[in-house]
Amino acid sequence: EPVKNSAVIPTESTSDSNKSTSTQKPKVQKPFVLIGGGTASYAAAKAIKEKDPLANVIIIAEEAQAPYMRPPLSKELWFSEDPKVTQTLVFKDWQGHERETIYQDASLYEVLQDAAGSDTPSEKVKLLLNKRVVKLNIDTHTVTLDDGSEIYYNKVLLATGGSPKKFPGVQDANVTTFRSIEDFKLLDSKAKEGAHIAVVGGGFLGSELAVALAHREGNIKVTQVFPEEGNMANVFPTYLTKWTTSKVRDLGVDVKSNKSIKSINSGKDGKVVLDLGDEKLSVDHVVVAIGLEPRVDLARQAGLEIDEKRAGVVVNAELEARSDVFAAGDVVSFHDVQLGRRRIEHHDHAVLSGRHAGENMIGGSKPFTHQSMFWSDLGPEIGYEAVGLVDSQLSTVSVWAKATSKDTPAVGAGSEAESPRTAALGSDAPISAAPVSPIQVDLKDEKFGKGLVFYVRDQKIVGLLLFNVFGKVQEARDIINAGYTSDKIDGLLKQFDLHSE
Ligand code: FAD
Ligand code: NAD
Ligand code: NAD
């Protein structure tokens, strides 16, 4: 039954709200409306409540779940030994600590059923689930919900994340995308004894899911298909892509690289047939992981500026798109003072930008200067973290160490775009400053046990990938923020202790 609830408009003017909240105690609590129930909204809600526990914060979420983190959905949850994991959603992090996927139980929010209650005070964050915002009305300071009701905002946050890209025209119940807890539950139900699952896409999601599925008990066959040369080819230098692909194969994934999908059709007995041009694959289920489409529709329709190149909502340094309208997380196109305009699809960025937007919504006016990190794990052997621009189109300088045995210098072989160098990592020997001619990498050995990849643009270090090197994110951040030129790399290596265990 749709609820018609006309917005309650506070009588005070909205523009002076930040100065007045503490002194005037308005009768009607001015709502901070957070659109989207993901990590960015959750971080913003926490930040606002930290500054003012009585602030009227409303998270509007299309999903049925209270806000949760997505990273374990393609990693830790698949490695859980608990047969009830799809219900508990509890996972162990790499340190063995138990953690919850859902940030906090719905009971800790004031759960609203509809727009009514949006203007009453509460010490809890309000949570309106199963509702989609269909319109952002800048002139009236309201949002319209899919039930037709409106909620007045004092400040609003666009934290709508994105939708997984799809193959147009493909409609088969056994071809799905993967983003939510519901998607995890569904794929879990498909990954049963003897199933053949195809994962399309060689980026973060496709690679993590392929490895996770291959780890599953029950004789599950996993085929991964993508157009690039190897796993993570858009991020890693070529030699590292090749090495990683060989590792992913060792973990049981049948990787079909350099293959594009010609068509996806429903076959007999519920099978799905993938046409790869030179071969046809008949599988039980297909997971499509071919990138994200940021959800900028509300912003576009409201006339906000869209960064068409990066498909994000343009904001100023304070993460504001227009007066009282903020954006954070996957959907925001922001200006990074070190690296220029960016849009980032990673968890830590959602946390940092969400929190920062929240702080500015409740009265701050600080520029967003946090340098976020991201991580990915491909099974137990491969884990990496990164800061800044990590794009395989950039030049790279890599330094590798074997985790064991003698410190044989390792160097990448590869394209012109890379400038691999040899590093002698025994004792305190400095690395050779002169570029060394690339040697062929033997993919069978463990040369890429751990190492660093520096990404360079216009002689400046713009990105740093820490491959099986952990606990050094702050050092990486400091390097990016300092804007070092690439000739400083030798001197920067000391702090990474690559030669120690
Ligand atoms: P989202 O988490 O997408 O949240 C947006 C929410 O808004 C959604 O719940 C959506 O339903 C809702 N919404 C959208 N429009 C509306 C509307 N109009 N009305 C109401 N609600 C709306 N990053 C890492 O750094 N490391 C990882 O290991 C990692 N693993 C990942 C694993 C998976 C399986 C996935 C899918 C992503 C992973 N990421 C990882 C990326 C990370 O999860 C995202 O960057 C992060 O979720 C972005 O947060 P967000 O709040 O911007 O958007
Ligand atoms: P992605 O952008 O990382 O990778 C997209 C991949 O899709 C490409 O590598 C390519 O192989 C493939 N692709 C594109 N067009 C294709 C086509 N026509 N046919 C076949 N393959 C095609 O995106 P994703 O891997 O789909 O991840 C989805 C989202 O989830 C992203 O925002 C990502 O950042 C996020 N995510 C992040 C992590 C992490 O940070 N560790 C983990 C999982 C998911
Ligand atoms: P960090 O020093 O910035 O610490 C980040 C904090 O995140 C740690 O205190 C840790 O307790 C916590 N954490 C651990 N696992 C987590 C998870 N899955 N999701 C969210 N938080 C988690 O950086 P770090 O210690 O280098 O770790 C950063 C990330 O890298 C972790 O989140 C973890 O997933 C990943 N990692 C993986 C491995 C591995 O062996 N594959 C090892 C270390 C770290």
C-alpha cells in the first residue's frame, strides 16, 4: 500500500543550519538523507552521528539488508567451513578474527517502514529499506521514493554505488551478475556437486570469484573467460599478469584468456551455451563480471554535472555537487590533489569519502585529501594492496624478492610500456640505478613471491602495488602524497623490508 506523505518542511531557512543546530534546537529535526545503503552511506551516517548524536540521519536503501561490506562476498565467505555461512555471513579475516559482513544489525537502527518518521528525532540512525529513490528534487530539497512519497532533506548524500554491467539481450535464469548478498546466496546454491560454472571477466570480481569457486568442495568445474591476455591485465604489468594467470590455473581454474564472447544462449536441460568463436562452452551457470555501471541516473536527471569520461557525479574538493548535495563512494568523480580527477571503485575509498562527506554535511568544510587503498586476494597465495593509480597502461618499475632461497634478482620481461629493473635485495646492497635489459621470466618459479610495482606518469610515481607485501599501506600512501619522481625509487625501497621474512 503506497504511502502518500507530503514532506514536512522545517520553517528555519536551511542555509544557516550548520551554525544554528547547536544553539536553536529546531523543533523539526533537519534530515540528513543518505541515498543508498552501502559502505559510503554507512560511513557518512557514522561520521554525522559522531559529531552530533541527535542528528536526524536517514539511510534509504533499495536492498532488503542493513548496510554491509561487499569484499567478503567474493573471498572469505567462500573459504568458510561453516555450512550455514550463507545465513550467518560471518567470516574469518586473514588474521583469523571472526567478522560480520553486515556492519550492524537492523535492530540497532530505527527501522522506518515509509517516509513517515523521517522528521522525528532519534538517537539511532534511521533505516528505510526496500525503497528506491526515484527523483532528487534540488529546488524543493526533497527526494521522491518509488512509493510516491517525498522526504525533505537538509543535506543529501548520493551514495548509490553502481550496477554490474550485463550482456544486452541475454535473459536466462542461469546467467547472473554478482554484487549483493542475494547474489552470493544464489551463486552458493549453484556451486554444488559436479556443477560447471563459467565466470566471464578477468578483473577484480571475475578473478576473485573464479578462485573462490574453484576452491569449493564438490568437483566443481570453473572456466574463466575474458578478452585480455591474463588475469588482472588492466592493472598488472604483463609479466605479472602471466604469472598470476598461471597461479590461478594452478588453483584449479580453467582460464581462457584472449577470448571474447560472441553470444550467450540458453541450451538444453537448463544449460547455457557460450559461443567463444572457435569453441562453444556448455555450462550450468554463468557469472558475468564485466565491470560496473555507476548509478548516476538521479544526479543526471537532477541536472548535476556528470563526468562522462569516468561516469561519475562531479563534486568539488568538499565532495559537494551543489549546495547541500554531496556524493561519495563508487559514484563520485572527485579531484585528487596529487593525481587529478578520479573515480574509484573500492571499499576503502567508500569508507573515506563517505566519512568525509558526512563530516562536511554536518558542518565541516575540509577538502577531501585522503589517499585510499585497495586490496584483493586470489586464494591463499596471492594477495595485494595498492595506492594511487595502478593501470597497466602506465610505465612500471618493479622490484621483486623471493620469499625464500637466495636473492636472485627478478625482473619483468615485457612491453615498451614497462621499465623493469633488477633489484639485488640481499643485505643492504643498493639496487642498480641503471635500467637493466629485461630477462625472460620463468613462470614456473616463484620469482614473484613478493614485490613492489611502482606506476609512473610523467616521471612521477602515481601508484604503488604491494604484492604479497602487507602492513605497508601507510608507507605507500606517503610516497604517493609526496609526489616523488621515479629516480627516487631506489631510496624509497628500504622502508619495505623486502628481504626479510
Ligand atoms: P554500494 O556498496 O554499491 O552501495 C550502494 C547502495 O545504494 C546499494 O545497496 C544500492 O542498492 C543502493 N542504491 C542505489 N541507488 C539507489 C536508489 N536510487 N535508491 C535507494 N538505494 C539505492 N573493494 C575493495 O577495495 N576490496 C575488495 O576486496 C572488494 N571486494 C569486492 C567484492 C565484491 C563482490 C564487490 C561487488 C565489490 C568489492 N569491492 C571491493 C568494491 C567495494 O565493495 C565498492 O567499492 C563499495 O561497495 C562501494 O560502496 P558504495 O557505498 O559507493 O556503493
Ligand atoms: P573490473 O572493471 O575490475 O573488470 C572488468 C573486466 O570485465 C575486465 O577485466 C574484462 O576482463 C571484462 N570484460 C569487459 N567487457 C567484457 C566483455 N564484453 N566480455 C568479456 N569480458 C569483458 O570489474 P569487475 O571485475 O566486474 O568488478 C565489478 C566491481 O566490483 C568493480 O567496481 C570492482 O572494482 C569491484 N570489485 C573490487 C574488488 C577489489 O577491490 N578487490 C573485488 C571485487 C569486485
Ligand atoms: P592495514 O595495516 O591498513 O590494516 C587494516 C586492518 O584491517 C587490519 O587491522 C585488519 O585487522 C583489518 N582487516 C583484516 N582483514 C580484513 C578484511 N578482510 N576486511 C576488512 N578489514 C580487514 O593493512 P593490512 O594489515 O596490510 O591489511 C589490509 C587488507 O589486506 C586486509 O583487509 C586484508 O584483507 C588484506 N590482507 C590479506 C593478506 C593475505 O594473506 N592474503 C594479508 C594481509 C592483509
